[in-house]
Amino acid sequence: MKILNYTLGILTAALILTACAASKQGRNMKDSIDGSWTLQTVNTEGINAKFKAQVFNEADLNCFVGSSWDFKAGNSLGNYKLTGGTQGCSTTQRNFRWSIFEPKDAPKEFQFKRLDDKLKPMDDNNGFRLNVTMLEGGNMQLKSAITFEGKPGNIVYNFVKK
């Protein structure tokens, strides 16, 4: 009886660990993102008008152009630095916790939560998810779906690895 309970306990633990683990592809994606990146351009798709948008509860999307992003796959922490070079933009540094979200039967998504200086979640513990549309070589493209004037569109973030 003890052997049966012990065996069932080990099998249950193994099942839980494999169910919660990221897939090999998700781990490879996270390893590819690890390092320092520059957000080279921020564009829109499906939106024909000029518009202002605050992204990531931080700043206008144009303030993110040229920003530096550091991702540490080992502890899932990172930070971004806005240079404040554009009119109306201030210099900002923000910590975040990130991971790869793997929805069933859907493309993988990059997700992150902003953190304060003590590494505590901000924004009522809410975060952001962006579709990973390209990750190869030293380039990464993330897309965030939005609705503008009742029509679907995307904000496209193009990163280059340093």
C-alpha cells in the first residue's frame, strides 16, 4: 500500500511539473529574446490617420522609438529605458517581469507586467500581451491588436538586437 501511494505521489508530481512547464519551442523563444535590444521603429497597421496613443500605461508610442530593452531569460526580469529625446517625452526606466504565453491552438505571445522599483507589480497586477510575429537572427517584431474608430488595427514594434 505504501509503495502504491508513493508511486502515485511521484506520478502526480511529474504530471503537474510537465503540465506547467513551457514547451521546448517556448523555451527556445525565450532564450532567443534574452539579451539587449533597441526598439528601432513603432508603426501602425490598418490605421490611415495620425493618432496619439499611450502604450503600456507609460508614454506616447513615439516615445518608445529608440528605447533600450534588456531581457534576462534566467530570472524573467527585464527593463526598458526611454531616452526622452522626442518632444513631450521624458526619460524613464521601468522594470518588468516577462514570459512567453502559449495559448492552445494559437501563436505564442510575449507578455510582461510593469514593476515598481521594489519589483512589485504595478497596474493592479495587470500586464500586456503582444503577438510574436517574427523572431529570427537579430530581429524581433511584436504586434499589439487595437481598435481605432471602430476598426481593427495593430501597433507594430520592431526590435534589433544589440
